[in-house]
Amino acid sequence: MSWLKAVCLFPIHFTLQMLNLGWWASLIVLVGLLKLLSPVTRVTRLLNALNARFEIAFGVTSTFLIKLFNRIELDLHIEGELSEQNWYLITANHRSYLDIILLIGLAKGRYPAPKFFLKKELIWLPFVGLGAWALDMPFMQRHSRAAIAKRPELKGQDIATTQAVCEKYRTTPTTIINFVEGTRFTPTKHASKQSPYTHLLPPKAAGIAFTLAAMGDLFTHMLDISILYPQNTRWPMMDMLCGNMKRIVIDVKVQSVSPQMLGDYQGNQQFRDAFREQLNTRWAEKDARITQFL
């Protein structure tokens, strides 16, 4: 019966989700083009605010469709005060592409419309790439150590580029999302990386250190967010589209931005070691919280 329900619901739900994505992405890109034609700062700010509303509307509508097609229990916990007038850095675990939809929908009335650091190649992804461009999300071109060794002038270029992009965020409250594990969690990856955590992959310190180096003075708080699908651990996105999602747990913990987390991660070995230690400690606490909720 579960298989039969999936066959019936999947094409309908998938089509509605894609129409929702296409509709809001088209409006966002249209507003982005209007921004190109308007040199007036005041008008640009109004258009940015409009696009932020469109982004959150996409997440809210998508979440509504998820609830419509799934008999779902949404277990939301928030520890601390949230405000749409603050600047936040979200550090989240990553279980599924569904995480992104939930984090955007969760923003309504709680925190500013979120932005992601995206790989430069994603700008060519239909709807998503141009929509992210119109929302002023930074596209990253990270340089490997080997590339920097061959061309030393590349060192620090990615941080400088990001800082230039992030100057746009200084006048408008903004949320930046960083998936600290760097990839989606699977049991295979958990085993291959020999993770010391029960529910998480080891955190990648370089990504979050990079974000803090570029925007650290801007953030008022960090949000440690854990997203779990306790009864749909293998294929959360497909289960959701097929109407088989049972329960979603979202745990939000408001944290301060520690001064010890701001520094030169690439050039200072002492700071790099201290940063990794502090991040690993926070990740162990996150793993313990997940165990409690499960």
C-alpha cells in the first residue's frame, strides 16, 4: 500500500514542488534584473526586501505542500530568542536537500531570509542558479593548496572576493547558512570517515572559519540547527515526495559568536588548532543534543 501510494502521489507532488520553485524563482530573477537597471540605492534596498519575501514565500509554500502530502509530525524546538532584525550565521548538519527547503521556510517571522555560499558551477543550475544570483548569494571559487602553491597570488583571493560581496549585507539583516559537514550524512560516509560522533560527520573547520573571516564582525549570533528525519533516514527527499515522511525534528540553539573564533585560519597555526578544538567541542555537544531528541 505504501508503494501504491507513492506511485500515485509522487508525480503530483513533484510537479507542484517544481511549479512552486519555478514561479518564485522567476519573480526573484525578474526583480534581480530590475536591480541591474536601477542605480538608486534606496530602490535597490526595496527590491532586495521584496526578493527576500519571495524567497521565504517559496519555502513556506513548499513546506505547506510537504504537510499536505504527508501525515507528518513536525517537532520544533527553539532555545533562545530570534529576531528578523539580527545577523545570523547558521551552522547546520546536512541530511538531505530537503534541509534547504526547511531552513528557508523556518525563517518566516524568525530570522532574515537565508543565503548560502554556493559553488561557482551552480550558477548554471536551472532556476536555482539565476535565483541565487538575483538574491545576491555569493558564488565561491575555492582554490586548492596545490593551485595556490603554483600561483601564490591566489592566496586570500576567495576571502577578498567574499568580503566584497558581503558588503551588501551590512545595511540589511542577513542570515548565512553553512553546512559544516561539507556533505550529506550517510551511514557509508559515517563509517568511511570514522566519525567520532554518533549522528554526525566530522565538521570541516575551514568552511566556517572562512565565513567568519569574511563576515565575523557582522554576525550578532550563531544558530546551531539540527535537522533529523528519525523514521526516514535513508531517502528523506524521496520519502517526502512520495507521501511517506513521518516525522521531522528541528532543533535551534541560539549561541554567541566567540571572539576566539575570529582570526587568520590559513596563516596562523595556533589559531587554526584552537579553532578546530572549539568547533569539535560544539559538535560533540550538538551530537549529544541530537541523542536526547531521538
